[in-house]
Amino acid sequence: MNVSHTSVHPVEDLPTTDGGVGSDGPNNNEVEHIQGMPGTAGGLALRICQFVSAVLGIFIMATISDFPSVTAFCYLVAATSLQSLWSLSQAIIDVYALLVMRSLQNYRVVSLFVIGDGITSTLTFAAACASAGITVLIDNRP
């Protein structure tokens, strides 16, 4: 029993002019290209600047004579150490992605980077605020 006859009618696929991003947003696993994203030269430059800033912060805190006696200063050194390790690992991933010409603009990868950046930046900001508070407290002692 032959219920239906297959018939193929070709449909013309119109080219998109918006770079692959339709009206409903990016494709399934692609993220819109934003300057400084992981796997780009701009992203690598930002990670290197972030790493250098964290290392300078550690160096400056380590040169203070009595920083180990203040808990907030030790917290700042620990937070910036974590920040420098995170930035260095992300810079290495960016270098690898640039060398093999692989895009890291996947939703899950970018989400992982955002979560890691959020955690490290929150810890570093909290440590900087605590250190600033202690500094003001120390300066206002009679």
C-alpha cells in the first residue's frame, strides 16, 4: 500500500547579511563576536595586562615590612595570587587558541570564563576593600 509519494521541492537558502546571527540571537553554540573575548588577540592582551597587574600587586604587598602581621594584607596577597594564576592560565589558553586558530567562542567555554572571572574579581575586590579599611584604621590611630 503506497500512502504517499515523495516529492522534493528545492527551497532556496537565502544568504544572511548579519554574520550568522539571526533575528532570534546567535546560533546554538556560537557567541556573538565581542572584542576581548577568549581566543582573540584582544583577549590575550587583556589577560596579560591582568596578570601583570596582579603580579605587581603581590610584589608591592610583599615589599611592605609588616604585611604578614595584618590579616587583610595576607588576604590581599592570597587573592591576587589566585588572580594571577587564573589570568596566566587563561592567557595560555588564549595563546593555544591563537596558535591552532581555534575559536573559543562557545557558549559553555565563555560561561566558564565568566564564572571564573567573577569569582576571582569578587575575591580581589573584597581583599582590596579590606586592605583599604585597615589602612585607614592604621592611619587614624592616635
